[in-house]
Amino acid sequence: MAVDPNQIISELVDSWCDRRELRPLSLVLPAWVGNNGLTDGWSQLHDDLKHAYVIYTELPAIERNKIKQAFVAIDYFLQNR
């Protein structure tokens, strides 16, 4: 996996915590922290990132791009297991 989704999500979570962006945090954080490393865990994280990308259009463009990078990397990983 060329892009490390965990690193991207870590940066996003740090930024969201600093700004108290509770809505995207409440969607992504449980799936990220609860990821069991198996296909179902990665799939849940992928889906929640994708939902965050669609729902939270008010986030800065750079953060939305990072969200997209993360779920695309996870999708690639899942399809090439």
C-alpha cells in the first residue's frame, strides 16, 4: 500500500480534535480505533471515510482530499488482498 491510510487518518483526527470538529470525528474515530485488521474492519473504515467525504463538504478541501486518499488506498488494499 503506497499510501498509509492510518497516517492520513491520524493527521485528520489530530486536526479535527484541535478544532473540535465533533461530527466527522464521531463518524470516523470509532471505525478507525475499532479496526480489527481484518477485511470487515477495513471495509467499515472505508465506508465511514467515504460517508464523511460525502456528508462533511464544509471541511477544508485539503482534508477532504486526505479523506479521499485514505478510502481509495483502503479500497485498493481490499481489492488486491
